[in-house]
Amino acid sequence: MWCYRGGSISTEPRINDRIRVPEVRLVGPSGEQVGIVPLAKALELAQEYDLDLVEVAASARPPVCKLMDYGKFKYESAMKAREARKNQAHTVIKEMKLRPKIDPHDYDTKKGHVVRFLKQGDKVKITIMFRGREQSRPELGYRLLQRLASDVEELGFIESNPKQDGRNMIMVLGPHKKKTEAMAEAREAQAARKAERQGVVATDEAAPSEETAPAEASATEGSEVTEAPADEANAEA
């Protein structure tokens, strides 16, 4: 009876002596088709080229193998995957909660957060929280949501219209700018700031000291003043 004892299934391709077939369809280092050759011959060619024999299509009959530097291939693949993850845009929904009778200063602060989220390419869920008698005045929350949407219309749009959800009223704002675009602009701005800081440091290091020249001039003038009486004394002598 077969029993699975656990452990991860390897997704790595078989290479070199791990390949267990009598013959393979061989692809050369530059992608050229060598043809169907015995496994021993393929391993011999790999040794001559100082490369690895890598099984790239195990389900083919016979399996397709390629001559390559497997270590370099794995490194380049890992770097490409890392770069892809770096540029991958994840949909993020931020939430901002407000009260129907919010203070003007608090409103400006909350609006500032919404602006920042939209600039980053994130969606924003706006929640108006009603308490007590405020629940009988839903128009207050609706007007507040419309005001906020109008204030940030250059950065975002109403993706989900205001709707009542129990004691709360909810609206979702979507950014005009895509997440990937916002990320790219943020990286460019960071690089520009870094270059600017480096330029300022270089300018400061290259600039001559303004205190040295006056100090030397003062010392010279002082020596002339002190030496003049000494010359007069020698002349009199």
C-alpha cells in the first residue's frame, strides 16, 4: 500500500546525472537544435562546454534538455522575479472615518490623509459614523461625503456612491492615478532628492573657505603696522 510521508515536492528541474532517460532532445547553448541524442552523449557535450545539462521540458517525449550555466540561470531568474515583485501593484483600500458634525480643523486633517492615499494610488473608503439622534439626519453625512469628493476630485473619483450601512454611511473613492504610476513617480522623486542632496554636499566641499582669506589679510596688515615703528627706530639709530 502506497503511503505519502509528507515533504515538499521539488519544482527544480533535473540536471546532469539526475536525468534518468535513455535519450534526450538536445538544445545547444545558443538555442540551436542539436537533435535527439543518447543521454551519455549529451552529458559528454555538457562536460566539453563546461556547462550543465538541464531538463527544460520533462513531459516531452523524449524530454527536452538544454546546455546552460544552471547557476547563472537560477541567479538571473531570481533577480527577474524580485524585480517583478518590486513593480507589482497591490490593490490597497485605506479607510478614513468622519463624524457628521466634524470640526473644520479635523476635516482638513482627514482630507489631507485622503489626498495622500490617493496620490499613492490607493483607494479610500470613507465612513461617516452616526451616533444617537444623528441617525435621523443622514443628509448631513451625504453632504459631507459630497463635499469631500469635490475637494479631492483632481486626485480621485467616486467609485462607490454613498450608501447607508447600519449606523454608518460609506463611500469609496478611487484614484485617477494607477498604483504602478504612483510607485514609479515616488521612486523618481526619491532619486531626484538623493541626487540633489549629493549635489549640495559636493558644492559645499568644493567651495573655498570665506574665513581664510580675510584672516590672512588681517595678519598681513597687522604685521605691517607692527613692523613700521621698528623700521623707523632703525633709521633713527
